[in-house]
Amino acid sequence: MQNRNSNRIKALWIFFLAFALCMPVLAADGTAKMSPALQALLDSGATGSEDVIVTFKARPGKSDNDAITRNGGELKRSYKALPMRAARMPVQALNGLSRNPNVEYITLDGPIAALGLPGRLTANLPNDASINYSVVSSGIGVAVLDSGVGNPVDIWPSPTQFDFVGQADSPAYGLFDTYGHGTHIAGIIAGDGYDSNGAYRGIAPYSDILSLRVLNSNGQGVVSDVIAALDWLLINGSSYDIKVVNMSLGKPIEDSAANDPLVQAVESVWDAGFTVDAEPQRFTQRYAENHFSQTFCLAYCYRATDQVGSNSQCPCC
């Protein structure tokens, strides 16, 4: 009888241990450490690996990198200024990784893409008679996170460009745009209208364009590459006299603004003194029907709330 009871107790312990291992790990405030999409993959019993972004509470070190590899993962990107890592992880190892006490949140490294409208409509340029038409912005640095920038005669001085697409360690230098969207955006910002006799002049002619290429030849990319460009800006932006950061791209919403690593990276850039233009209203108007990105809208609303005390005027709230 005693052996039977002992076996029952052992069986109950095994059951509760297995149940605990399957439960989502919670952060200190009781919220799940994993995005709903990742949790759904776990709950479905999915196998294989996924690209993820891990946000840490404190700057991650060797032990945090080791925790990724120890759980069967591959470290894809490290960041210098932001407390994040990009990794490829086995789905069934995510609970083990989330038990690292320094892990704040884990989410998918999702796709991101450029969204375009006709140039004149997007730019909303002043007409020739406007006093603002003759304004120039020589010496003002503008970072453009997009598909790159070519070397059209309308953009002077010639842009500087670093390529972050799939560059795990350091960005590559070179001036090119195989998709065209980034050159289009740079022209709207800084074009002097030389090639069109002033017909297609930009908003801030002669501003210094720093192109940070994060989208490929199809106008698509991943969040971790965009975060890498923002991380680079936090360290190097002042050396290029950057005042404005333009991001004409978007992604589907998976997390709240407080947990989304891209929103948090944008917030860090803004807090460092850069003005970030993420064009949230254009995303909302064109893509709301397809439930496309309002991710940057969340960042925009957070900042609007900080500055004016209300987000009632937020274009996507």
C-alpha cells in the first residue's frame, strides 16, 4: 500500500512539473514574456525554428548570449546601444530562454516593407508662390531608413549610405538603390529640382542625406535590420549632424507599444534628441482595411501623449 501511494505521489509530481514547463513564463508584472504569436506557436506544438528579437531588462552580456546558444539558438545580431539581441531559436526552446531572469520580452523578427503613394501627394509641397518654397536646409542631416539612395543630380551634396540588410556585424558602405523607394523619399526631402527646372523640388533642398539601407531590392526587410540601423544611429548619428530620422516603412502589429522592440528602439532614438518622422497617418489611411501596420502610429501616439498630454488627435487612435 505504501509503495502504491509513493508511486501516486511521484506521478503527481511528474504531472505538475510537465504542466509547469508548458505554462507561459510571466514577467514580474504578471504579463507574458512572449508575444501572442510566439505563444500561439508554442501552444500548437510547432517544431522547427523561428527568427526572434529578445529584449533584455539590462544590457545583455556573455551569459545572456550563452543562454541563447545553450537553448539551441543561433545569435544573429548584437546591438551596442539597445538592450536587444536577434536570434534564431527552436520554437520548443523559447520557454527555456524566457526563464532567463534578464529577459524582458521575446517577439518574432517579422517582415517590414516600404509603403508608397505618388510623390507629389506624399510630399504635400508648398506652391511656388509660398514663402516656404525658397527655404533651403544646407547643413542639416537627415537619416533615411529605406531601400537605399541612388545618386541623382537633384540630390546635392551626394548622399552617404550604409547598408544594414543582412549585415550581421557592421554595415557595408556604398551608394545604390535597386528598388527606388528610398531615392524617391530622399528626393522629396532634399531634391533641389535641378533636373526638372524646379518642377520637382524637395521640402528641404540641400539637406545632407544619410541613407541607412534596411530594405532589399523588393522593398522588403526584417525588423532586426531596422533596429540595427537605429542602434547605429544612437552611436554615430551626431557625427553626421543628424537632426531628423525618416522611416517610410511599416509592419503588422503583434504587440503593444510597450513591448514592441521596434517602437522601443524608435523611442530611444527620439529620447536621444533626434526627430523621428514615421508618417503614421499615411499607413493608417491606405492600409487599415488590410490590417497593416500601425506600429509607428503607436510610437507617434506615445510621443504625442508625452508632449501634449492627450492622444485624442492621434491619426490612428
